[in-house]
Amino acid sequence: MSARPATRLRVVAVLLLAAALTVAVAGGASGERKQSGNLIVALRGRISPLELARGHPTPVHLRLASTLLTSDQTALPRVKRLEVGLPTKGSVSTRGLSVCTVRRLRNATSKGALNTCGAARVGHGVATTAVALPGQPAFTARARLLVFNGPRRMGHRSLLLHAYSERPPTSVVVPFRLARRRGEFGLTMAADLPAALGPWLRLAGFRLTLGRRYSFRGRRQSFLSATCPIPRRFTAGFFSLAKVTYTLVGGRQIGTAITRSCRAP
């Protein structure tokens, strides 16, 4: 039996992979959208660098952006829980990293939070909220986000998300629990949003960058690392990058996931 058909199949497979990779790179910023009823969730994201080792973790930075909106312009429902799923092959290391606490961040401005816990910072971003106060027109408010390495909570590592808005003046600290579980998004960070925010503040989206390089005992460390889990016969491929899930008051959930490309030497 001739080997030519098998060779042609391999060539076709490589060409298809290259074409798909070109489309993904060109349109990667467009993200994914999912609609359930009148509610729409969108997620965009990327990882840098794109070239990752196959057999050992490469230090990376992760950038995510998600929005929540309604198709009929009605008021957003209140989010009570937010969960971000990251690839099972990804890893988080806090070895030797400074630890911050909720008490040190409480009632602090962004500048105050950095002055107090800057050595523990592992991320930053912006949150957007829809504010509908009784008897007043609805308006949009933005809060600066800072993410810090937190203490262990019930045996799990934690991250502390500090959000500060100047208008209206608001300072909130939300603990996220880091955990492992089965599935393609086996590394999760989840938080229950405090009811103290009140019924008039509705989460409409966020932009978040996670990543930190630091030194410990003379060795370089990375808060986030990842591999490019593709077969050795390929130099480029795809992997599940992130998933976001919003749980609303009442128990309804909506979420979406994104796949991105990576290269391996």
C-alpha cells in the first residue's frame, strides 16, 4: 500500500491547522458571546507570550475582558457570584510572595492599597457598574481594580480584589478563592459578591490583567505560568484559555468560554 495518501493527509492537516491559526490570530480580539433570554455575556482574552514550552511552565500574563448586558435595554440583574476558570495546564505560584489581608485594604483608596500592599500585587484592571439609585436616572460608574495575594482561607489560596471608585466614593474588598477541580478549566478563582453593595449597584463588566514576576531566594518566580499542550508534530495549536460564569440573585447562571492559540518551539 502506497504511503502517499497518508502523506497527503498529513499535509492537508497541517494546512488546515495553519489556516485556522491565522483566523484565530486575526480575530482573536473579537471574543465570544452567549445569550440566554434577554441577557448577553461576552468574553475576550489573550495570553502573553504566545510561545510557550511544552514540557515545563512558562511565565505568562493573562488579560481578560468581560461584559454583561441586556438585549432589550432593561436593567441588569444583580450578580451574587463571579467565577473565572483557567486552563487545567496552567499553574499559580505564590511561593515567597508577600501576603495582604482584608483588614489592611478596608476603606483604602487605590493609592492607599498600593502603599500598604504593593509587594503583594498580582493584577490590576477596571470594573464597570450600572448604578440605579431610587428617584434618579441610571448612570455608569467605574472602579479601579487591584489584585493582591491573600492569606489561605479554609485550606485554599486566595486573592483579594480591591475596587475603588471616586464617584460615588466606594471602597470594596472581595476575596477570591483559588481552587483545583476536574475539567478543562481546572484552575478556578471564585468569589461571592458582598450584599453590602446594595440592590442599586449592578456589575456590568470588567477588564483584568493577571501576572507578576518576582524574586525569591535569588531565583526568578512567576505568579502565573502555562504550557502549550499540543502534539510534538505541530508547532502551533489551540487551548482553552478562560471561562467566566455569572451567578445571579435567584440562582440563574450565564457564562461563556474562549479558546486561544499558542506556539511551541
